[in-house]
Amino acid sequence: MFILIALFSLLLNWNHFLPSEIIQGAAYLVRFVSYALVFFLTLDVVKDKDTFSKFYNFAIWTGLLFAFLGFLQLVFIPSFEFMAKYGWDPHLNRLLSTFFDPNYAGGFLVLVCSLVLGRMLFTDNKAEKGLWFYAFLFLTLAIILTYSRSAYLAFAIMVLVIGILRSWRLLLFGVLALVVAFFAFPRMQERILGAFSLDTTAKMRLENYKEAQEIIEDNWLIGVGYNNLRAVREAYGQVLDVKSHAAGGFDSTFLTILATTGVFGLLVYLWLCFRILKETFKQFWDKKSSPVLRGLGLGIFAGFLGLIAHSQFVNSLLYPHIMLYLWFMLGLFYAGKRVFEKNLF
């Protein structure tokens, strides 16, 4: 439904753009469709427990490798100022890993961290539980070193949800870890307090929301077409740097969806998010279900809730690498229902 509305909004705006701009906008939709197809690809490939286990482990170890590469980048390339001429932000002493951006890296790490906790809390094997606990600590440190406030918020929501639903000890530990980190990392204090005092970054984000509002007010019904935002923002005088990697969206996934597909596109997209949360929570809550599926359901549920909050400050739900990973995990989740419960849906 969302893809059809996105295509419809693109076609209705056909006469408002140059052919090259339409092709560029359509490429965003092709990318969205191709990544969404990963869901069905995973569903088709995973047909037994061994394949499910391999893919599940692969997904988590990919996240851990990503964090490890982030630590290497922090040691050997602490300054990203030399990449500013290529359209990247000149981050200094922040964990970026291979995303080249601490905010997106932080959101991805929170999702992986949630999956790790789901594994840890639903295994009776003490050695495995210990392994996932250390993986959780490793990922938590990586998230802290992104110095991303949106990642901190996503992490807090994720730990709060899992703590309330499954483990009060984890909740206490998470609160304690955040308090210790707040006092142990002065820059973390600076970043968090800066959000309340509206530092430069916070003011820039508010300005970005105002730019989104300007376009949405003029195109609220069907949007400007998915995704013609770069051309539209240039027409509105909002994009000054043509090399910017952020010109194709706003600092909020929901605002980006509303601006490009209109109110109908946003409603359907919200319905899609609701279905993801409903199905994963239902699986976790089913005490007759397989423990591995309950853990995966809880991990996706809490991680996705954190990502939704995260996506209101960074366009993370439409960020290619996060979107690809999320569709993969959802495909694995439904494949697991078929493998473990013979649920052919």
C-alpha cells in the first residue's frame, strides 16, 4: 500500500520536475522497493532451524563487527574534517564506523543491542548468556562514544521497554550505566545538556523542521512525490550545499514521509510501523512460543520502538543500511514463525 501511494504521488507530480529530477526521485522508490524485497528473500531462503540460527548469528555478529570497526576508526581516524569537501560532516572524536555518521551509527547499534538482549534473556545456557552480556557491554560503550543524543534516547527507550517487560535487573543496570557514563564522559554531559539549552546542533534541527513545515503546508495532501525532496528543497532555497548527503530528506522520517507522500502516505506508513510492533510484541508475549522466537520478538519490538524515537531527530528509518537490516530481521522473524511453529501464514 505504501509503495503504491509513493508511486502515485510521484506520478501526480510528474509535470512539476525535469526528467532528470523525476529519474532521481524514482531511484529512491526503486531503492525502497528493492530493500523491502529483502524481507521476502529472507523468508524464502530460511526454511529450517539451522539456516535460521546461522542468519540470526550473522545479523548480530555483523553488528558487533560494525562496532569494532567503529573503535578502530576512533583510534586511527578520530577527525573526519578531511571528508567535509565530499559532503560529510566534519565530526571529531566520535564513533562513526563505516556509516561516516555518528547518529545513524548509534541508531543501528541500538537495534543490534536490542537483539543481543533478546538473545541473552531467553537462553538458559550460562556460557551463552555471559557471551551476550559482554556483547551488550561492548555495544553500549560504542553507543556512548557516538555522542549522539538521538542514540542515547533510543537506547534509554529500548532498555526501559525490555527492563519493564522482561528484567527489572536489566532496567536498574541500564539506569546505573547511564548515570556512570554521564559523569565519566564529560562530552556526554555536554551533549545531553546542550539539548536543553538549544546548542548549535539543536537549533539547526529546529530550523530543519521549519523547512519541512514550509514544504508540507504547500503539499500536505499528496506530497511532492517520493522522493523529489532534493529538487524541491533547492527550489525553496533550502539546500545550499549540492554535495550534502542530507538534502534528500529531513531530520525526521515521519516529516520526510509526509512531505513526499502526503497525509495518506504517512497514515499507511504509521500503520506499517504499528503492524511491526503488534506482531513482534504478540510473539514475545506468547509464553507457549519458542524461547528463541520470543527473544527475537522482544528484540525487534524494543529496538524498533527506540528507532521510531530516534527517527524523529534523524531520518534513520529511511537510511539505507538500517532499512536493509530491519527488513532482513523482519524476514527472519516471520521465517522463524514458520520454522519453529509451522505457521504458514
